[in-house]
Amino acid sequence: MTESAAASATDNGKPPGGLRAALNLPSIRVLGDFVKKQGTGLEEREIPDYEVLYFPEGTSTVYRVGDREFSLNKPCFVLTRPGEVHSYRYDPHKPTRHLFIHFWLKALPDDLLTVLQPEAPSVIPYQGELLFSLMKQINVIAHSKPEKLQDRGSLLLLSLLSEIDALAADEPPDTNRLPPQLSKALNVIDGHLSSPLSVEQLARRVGWTPEHLSRSFSRHLGMTPKETIVRKKIDRACQLLLYGQKSVKEIAFEVGFADENYFCRVFKATKAITATDYRAKYYKPQYEDLAPASDEEASYPSNRVFFGDF
């Protein structure tokens, strides 16, 4: 969508209506998904609106705003506020892709989003699909349903800004992001809860030495690989205790313990309660139609209800 087309969609001489007016959403001015040639750049400029950009790949691109300079060597969002003098030097060796949205905040108080304040971070690291997909979806709407951009697109934009605001308030997400080998190791553990799995076998599966695997587990998870394997087995046993009618002995065998007595000792040491008492204390009839679930792909536990504040 060209800048002139976007402007006409926003400033068509008619009073704003629909969701954007009802909810005081931001107004999208211009947006796009560009791939810039290597060695090109954007000279210093000052814009009258806000701009949010996403660089989905780390490159040697340099973003300069005021007297600060940032190397965009990791996937990240860039926030530029009205009046900020800024420039870009794109990667000298390969093309650089970025998605961008210029927008106004006519009615929404910008102090609701601290990331839009001048003192807020200008570069926010982010490597993931959800927010990337939000930006792409806004571009899809601009292309296929331009008449809906200011309603549907602005609502998605507000959600995007809210999530970026949360990212900026927390620790940079890449400091908490697990190395791919560690994520693979956790998936391997989840797939072998019913059978023995040694640290050496786990290390071979991910291509690390047992020593490096152990150091990485301790650094990122605060547990050794062996402790992690045991914790995941006990967590699965807890689900089986609540979501089924199998005996403690059957559950012990199902999570890879050949000895019921040893399982009971490990369970009590981990949960500070016996397996039998755990079932008696936490079992609820409404759990009867639930099945044990793996949380390997989620950032939240399965089979749990979350309540909002009222």
C-alpha cells in the first residue's frame, strides 16, 4: 500500500467511525514490508508521527537516533517517536527486510503505553512468530481489505504495541530464550518419560557433550539434566494421579520407574507429599474428562483455568 493510498484511507474527508472511533484506537498512516538493497541507507530525518518497525533477521544494519547508535544484529522492534532525528545504514553485505507502520495517536493517551515515551527503549529484541505475524496480518488487511484497515488493523496495532510495551518493561527476551539444543533436549525428555534416559543419551541426541549439556541446563534452567528428567516424570505422574484411575504402582511404571517404592520416595522428596495423599488432596471430579498433556510447545501449563481480575 502506497503512502498516498494509506493517507486517503485515513483522511478521506469523512469523520472516523467503527471500532477505531468507539475504542479510540491509533490511526494507521502508512505501512509496508520492504527489503532494502545491501549497502543502502536512510539519511537523517524527523517524522511527525510514530513508527514501529520489525527486523525479522539479525543483520549488520545500524540504527541511529539522536546521539545513540544501535546495531540490529538480532531480530528486534524499533520504535521511533515524533520529532526524533534518526537514520539507518543497512547491512553492507546482504539485503535487509523490515516491516513498518506509521501511526498517529489522536485520542489514545500515549502515557498508557510507556514504550511510546521519549525515554523508553528505542530497540526491543524479539524473536518469535506471534508479533511478527501481527505485523504481517496488518499488511494483509491493508492489501486485501483497505477499507477495513482503520478498524481491524488499528485494533491489531494496539495489541502489538501493548505486547511490545510488555517486552520493553521486562528483561530482553533473548536473555531468557533457550538455545535450540536445550529446547530440543526438553522435547526429547518429554518424549521419553516412560523409558529410562541417561544424560549421555540426551547429550548425543542434541549434539553436545554431557558436560556442556549439564552446564547449559544449570545456567538456563537452574537444574541438572538428571534433575530435569526426574521433575518432568513426577509432573507427568501428578497428571496421571489427577486425570485417571490407575494405581500408584501403574503410574510409577508409566513414568519410567521400575520400582514403586523408589518412585514413592522420589515423589515425596519432590512434592513434599506422598503420591496417595496428592491424589486425595487435589483430585476433583471435573478432571475426569481431561487427559495428561505435554507442555513442551507452550509457555503456560495445559489443563489449567486462568481467571481474569474483576
